[in-house]
Amino acid sequence: MKFFVDTADVNDIKELAETGLLDGVTTNPSLIAKSGRNFLEVIKEICELTDGPVSAEVASTAYADMISEGEKLAKIAENVTIKVPLTWDGLKACKYFTSRDIMVNVTLCFSAAQAILAAKAGATFVSPFVGRLDDMGQDGLGLIGEICQIYDNYEEFDTQVLVASVRNPIHIIESAKMGAHVATIPPSVMKQLAYHPLTEKGLATFIADWAKTGQKI
């Protein structure tokens, strides 16, 4: 499974990139707004920090405007992935960009039917929102399983399942079991993956035992 980080905070991206665990970045208008910075400048800087896909979302909802904005974003760097909503105009825009060998992330997916359309439109990634479905009392992880099963049935579907709206490590682990290709993860949740109380307890014991020896390496 590939790990993308879901943030527009350049410092967080730098830190995670240094671990070698980062395969890409996703951003959205809400994350950019939190950064308080110029959208195009932030995307350019992020693209310089990773060789992996960097999702940059169009702000418009009309097809022609999506194309205009997406073309501007695509010029920033080769690893820019144009992010479009899973609407009728968004699917048309997806087809436009993928036919020109530009990566596309179709976002705000909440059903298997929508995911089928994204694959038919040639999306590089489709982003089902697990956490938001869970918030409504629906089975977010169940949707991941459905999409993975459907995509596996058809060799012509090259779209990667990008698990979004991740809230906890369980979302990542269960999605990986189902064969999801990518998870886009908040920095805090990515760090949670490394934590286990028994690891911390064992490390404390090792440190204490080593200190008793009075040795240094």
C-alpha cells in the first residue's frame, strides 16, 4: 500500500519525506485555507519535496472552468495530479485530462456506482471517503471492499483505490487487507501507526538495563 499524506503543511511533509515512507501528497481547498498561503505557491513547494503524485484540486464546478484551472495546475510540475469532484462535469474533466496523460484524482466518492464511473472515465485514483461515511452511520470500510472487488473483476480498470478521510490506524489496516492501493493519511494518524504500548514498555526496559551496565557504544 502506498502512503500519501493529507496536508498542505510543508513542514509536516518535509518531516515525513525524510522517513522514506511518503509516496505522495493530497491537498484540498480546506487544507490550503488552513495554511493561509497562496495556493499555487504551496503546490509548487510540495511538488519539490516529493517525486510522488501531488493532488491539487480545482475550485470550480463547471466543466470549462475545471479544464482551465486544471491546465494551469498541470503546468506547475510533472507530478501534479488534478483533483476533480465526482460529479458529471468532474467525470468529463477527468476524461479530458487522462486522455492527455495527466494524472487525475476523482474525489468525494461515496458509492460503488460512483467508483465505477471514475474508472470508466480513466481516473488515476478514486478517493472514497471512509470517515465521512462512518460519521453518518454507514460502513465506510465496506465501500472500500466493494470497490476493490469490482475493480479486480475488470483488467481494463487501472484506477487505484485511494482511501481518504482516514481517521485512525484501523481504517488503514483494514483497507490494506482489502487490497486498496493507497491511503491518504493525516500526519498525526501516520505517526500513530508506529506506536504500540508494548514497544514503549520494552524500550524503557532495554534502556534501564543498558544504563546498569555503565557502558557506551
